[in-house]
Amino acid sequence: MRVFVTGATGFVGTAVVKELIGAGHAVTALARSEAKAQALRAKGVEPHRGDIDDLESLRSAAAAADGVIHLAFMHGLSQVPLPKRLRILFGGLPTDIVSRFLAVSAEADRCAIDALGVALKGSGRPLVTTFGTMGLAHAALRASGLATENDAPATDSPGIARAMTEEKVEALASLGVRATMIRLAPSVHGDGDTGFVPQLIAIARKKANSAYVGDGDNRWAAVHRTDAARLFRLALERGVAGARYHAVADESIPFRTIADVIGRKLDVPVAGITAKEASKRFSFLAPFIKADNPASSDLTRAQLGWQPQEQGLIADLEHGSYFDTAPRSLS
């Protein structure tokens, strides 16, 4: 199968590309620069120049593919085109910059999915998209149980801006696109992680202590990126139109356990802080740090035959490379 992948040079994307090539698929990938294109060629990937704002480029690449995996997302201001970046920075109160950025990045994602869907409409070809189980977490409530693939996003979730795009993917499934959704756990871990956990470690280094909020009993799910990559391939090959799948290996890790390991590995104190203190300490990350987001992948495992094989998050923190590098600046 010739597969078009967006976000192929990212932390998850590089693992997905490796998984696809290892399974015998040919990969074409979106490249935002010539440097990215050269890096892709070196891995046996055919680059397709463009970005997620270049909708015609997305449509043409999808039309020429047997299937699409869409991973690209604007995770930082540097990825936003300059005119939109200026509107984010100067389009209102400074306190609303994060919410404006999230709105812009979520809208770009919706437009990209629309463009990919138009190219695949009526073909029965697969389109695999990604969101987060964090979109199922209520802002101020503890979960009554593990979130499942059948659960709809919570409108008050810290991850709702992106999760609401699931509706577009479900609509594509009714238009002859084998569109599926993979919800990633809050921590997708492994060597080279660029997500929440490295940022927690950097903050703990800077503050000389590792913190959790309240009693630290809010829970996170987690998955190793190699296991997540295998799930993306399985969804591409076997996924059912309109289905949601959960990339979850560790279902329910108390946040305090994560903070304890970070504190011990850095040899710094571990302490509970209030929700108000969390907003100051973690900035825009605070709602995610406080969220209770245990999740199950039982239905995913049963439907696709997926079984996580890599070590869990706590073992990765204990024995992996998270504490081998110098701290990253948060400024």
C-alpha cells in the first residue's frame, strides 16, 4: 500500500513511518522544508512538499495514495504561519494567547482533515486521524471509571478544542471514506519524547522540586510510541469506518507516582501544591496536569488484535533516557 503520512518527522510520526516501511508499505510524507525532505529521503520515504495549511497540496497527495495517516498538528507558535501568529499574539488580551493559539491550531487541523477527506471521498480508502484521550477528561471531576472508545468527548475537557474534530471524521465515514480515529494517551513515551513528561522534568529541574496537584491521585494513561505506531498501522490495514481506537497501554497511573519518580531521579523534594499554585507553576499545562484521565483500550485490542509490547511509562522513567540529557529551557 502507498501511504501518505503527515507529521512524519515528529516523535510519533517517525515511529509510524518505521512501522509502515517494516510492514512493506511505501510511504510518501509531507515535508515543510528541503531539510525535512532530505531527512525523509534518507529513511526511504518520498517527500511531498507542503504543510497542513496548503490544502491543495494535501488533496493531491491524498488522491495519489492508497491510504492516509494524518499526524501533523501545530503544537507550537513557530509552526503557525506568520499572519496567524500575529493575530494570536496581538489579537486580544495577553491572557488569552493560549486559547487563541489552540483555536487556530484546531481549525487548521479541521481544514486539513476536510481536504484529505475530499480527496478520498467515495473511494473506501483509509484515513487514520489522531486525537487524545485527554479530550474525554472533565475539567474538575474525577472519572467514575476508565474512559472507553465508546465515550464522547467532554465539552469541559482541557483537550476539547482538538477532540471536537472527531465529528468531522465520523462524517467522512458516511461519505465512503474508511475514516478512523486513534486517541493517544496523554503520555506517549520513549526515547526522544517531546511531550508532557520531558516538560515536567524540565520544570522540576528549574524549580528544584517535583510537584503534583492536590493529593496527586488524578490518573493518566500512557503508551510507548512503538506500540502506538503499530496501532496506527493496524488501523490503516484493518480499521472499521467511523471507529475510535485507544492507544493506551498503562490505563491508570496516579500522577503522584510520576512526580515521585521524577523527584527521586533528580534528587529533589516531592510536594503537593494547590490548583492555584499549579496555574503559576505549569502555566498553560496546568489543566492537563490536573486532569483525571484513566482510559481503557479493551475494545481496541479485541477489534484489531493490538497488544502493547514495550515497557510502561514508569519503567521507562526508571530505565530509559529521560534523565540523560541536559535540562531544556522553558523560556
